[in-house]
Amino acid sequence: MSEAAAFRYATALNHLLRSGSEQRVLIGDSWTVFWAERPHDLETALPNLFGEPKADDLELGKRDIATLYRAVNSGNFIVGDAEDRVHVLGLSPSAARITIRFWETAPAIELARRVHQHFEDLRIVRRSIDLEHLSLYQLLQACSPRGELDNLPPSLGGQLVGAVLSGLPYPVTLLNAAVQRCRAAVRKTRTDEKVTYARAAAIKAWLCREYRRVGPSSSPNDKELQPMLDLSNANPAYRLGRLFATLEKIQEDSSPGINATIRDRFYGAASGTPGTVFPTLLRLKNHHLGKLVKGRAIQMERLIAEIMDGLNDFPAHMLMSDQGRFAIGYYHQRQAFFTKRTNAPEGKANGTDATETDQ
């Protein structure tokens, strides 16, 4: 490479990485820079969608999401054309040098479709107070101990950005981190959750991409996860998650205002080694059912029977992917319990009351 060429690319890179640049984002240890052949919406929209939300402009992400979805639906951008090539470069420090983490270049509309698919993979039922679209920074923050990205593998941020932009499977490190946080998180208040919205979204997205990569197996119980509770999903791990949420709800209903539930003591074992705890939990539930009014007790017993239909045994051990399915089943069932139902038969099928509302 000539000195003139080296000078030009170094000058351009320094310009993209300059302080205050809207075409860069730092996630983990990786800087990612974005540029196009000519001015384009995606040059600044993508950094805003990936990075830490700006506290002084929370509407910025919504505008960029609207730009992205409008482009995917119509094929048009406000600034730039669909076929303009957009370039993305991921960099990370390595001793005294800079390492190229990834390099992606594609027509703008293709990148928009890949990022759109990422948000569709993340889509999962949520409370009205939760953000509809989570940035990569928020996902990683939810999956890291104490919410500090420094506690995650340094390369995870760059790997995740690269997977989103290339449309490839997410790194398995993301699944491991999300599942481990669900198991290890300590509730500080009674309303805190182990399987939070962001962790559930990360797990669901990973499992959906893995399902599309591998394809359906020979098992009739293998299917892609849906955003909301799926009564037809017979996957044992998903069913066990639903069962655990139901047993917890019975305990909560029998002792209103209880500070600690089976979630605090048994979630880790129930999701990792179900055979060691579920027989005990099913015996304990009889005591809790005895405290409920007769109609509610019958309703919950029917729900347990529906969930356990087809469950032949409790596995001695579950793989990390199945622990993820357990988390989604648990999360879906919890959300169903606390979502107002307008359809009474469906509410009964999900073990909910028409009077129950958002958490």
C-alpha cells in the first residue's frame, strides 16, 4: 500500500472515530463505524439502534426504528437509496495495535432487512412500561453481572454486532450469559424478576436463529418460539418452565404479599436439573392449593394437568439451550398470568383471571 493510500484511509478512519461522531458506537471492547457511498439514513440510524440510549433524547431510537421499518416495508429511505452500499467496520484493541473484528458491506436495503429481522427475533410479550425495541447495549447490560458490560467477555459486543449485520446466528456466549443471569440474579424487591424482559428477548432471539440454522429436528415437539404464550408448544423444557411459573403463582395466590417464593430458592435447580426438585414442588403445591378458594384451586389444577400432558418424566439434566426454553416458558406463563384477558375461555386455558392486570 502506498503512503498516500495509507494516509487517506487513516484520515477517514480517524474522522469516523472522532469524538462526537454520530457514525460510531462502542459496545464492549469493540468500536463499530458506519459509512456509505453518499449520505444515508443508516449511517447514523444504526449506531443509535445499537448503542447506549441517549438520556437526553429517548425518542431518537423510536425515530430510527420508524425509519428502518418504513424502509423495509416500502423499499425507500428518506436520505439515500435502497441500493447504496453501506459499509460497517468493527475494531477492537489488541496490545498496541487495532484488530479488525468484522467487516460487512451490503446494499442499504439488505442491511435494513437484517437489522429488522434482529428486532423481530427479539420480539416478545412485554409490560406496557417496557421499551418495545432494545438496543444491543441494553441486551448486553441485562445479561451482565451488576449490569456492567466489563463483566462480560470483551469480544461479545463485537460478535453480536457482526451477527446482526450479517444475519448469522448469535454467539453462544450470549445465550450462556442470559441463562446464567436468570439463574443467578438476586431479587432486591418482591416485584423484581429473574427472567426479565430483556433477558427473555435475548434468549428467544438466540433460540429462533438457532432453529432456523439447524431446521426442525425429527422430534414432533421441536418448533420455533413465538412472541407470546404458545399453548401448542409441547417441548418438554418449555412446558417445565410453564409448570414452574404455575406452581409459583399458586404459592403467591395462597400467601398474598409473600416476599420469597419457590423462584428464589429453586429456579436454578428447576431449570438445570428438573428431576431433583419438581417431585418435591408438586407435593408442596397441594398444601398451597388447600388455601385457595375451591374454584381457583380447580382452575389451577386443570392448568397443571394441561401443561403436564405429554411430560413423561423430569430430566436429570438439561442442556443450555433447553434451559433457555425453560426460561421462555416460565416468562410466557408469568406474563399470561398478569395480562388482562378479554376472552374468558382463553383466560381459563392459561390459568388467568379476567381481573388480573399488568405487573
